[in-house]
Amino acid sequence: MNAKSPAKKSQPLVPDSLAVADALMRSAPLAHLRQRLSDSNARFAAIKTSLPAALAAHVKPGPVDEEGWTLLCANTPVAAKLRQLQPRLEELLRQQGWQVIGIRIKVQSRT
């Protein structure tokens, strides 16, 4: 008789992996990256309400480093308007307790 053996469960090819949040918490370099990302998002939340809605839709928070903070723009006209608002945005951040070295405004390349 040809009896079928019970189906074997295949072992995963990759061992159990960590969730991204767990990996970020366990690795010092990734934890530092997570902190910078959180810092950038908090800064953006602090200024977003002072941006015109049509403009804010085309701006994203960029990296924070020792030289300042970057705002990423969808196109050149948005960057030009942000440059006009830059002194006001820097002052708004200072008023909310942020250490502001400067805000860099860059057009995000579409690749």
C-alpha cells in the first residue's frame, strides 16, 4: 500500500527576523537614525500649520544633522516660496524651543 505520509511543514529559509521597530531599538546606529527621523518629523509638525495648505502638500521633512535641517520640495516654485518664508520658519522653530542652525531647502529629484 502506498500510504501518504503527513505533510511536512517546510522550515522557513530565513530565520525569524526582528520587526523593524525592534531592530531600531536594539541597534545604537539605528536608534540614532530613529531619533533624527523623529526630530525631523517633530520640526515639520511645528511649522506645517504656518505653511499655506497648497504649499505644505508639496513639502516633506528631510534630514537633521549638525549643519541644520533640510526641507524637501517637490519642485522649484515651491522651493522659491519656502526660501521667502525661511526666516519666519526659523523664528517659529526658535520660539517653540528648537535649536536652529539653519534650514536648507532642496528640490527633491525624481529618479
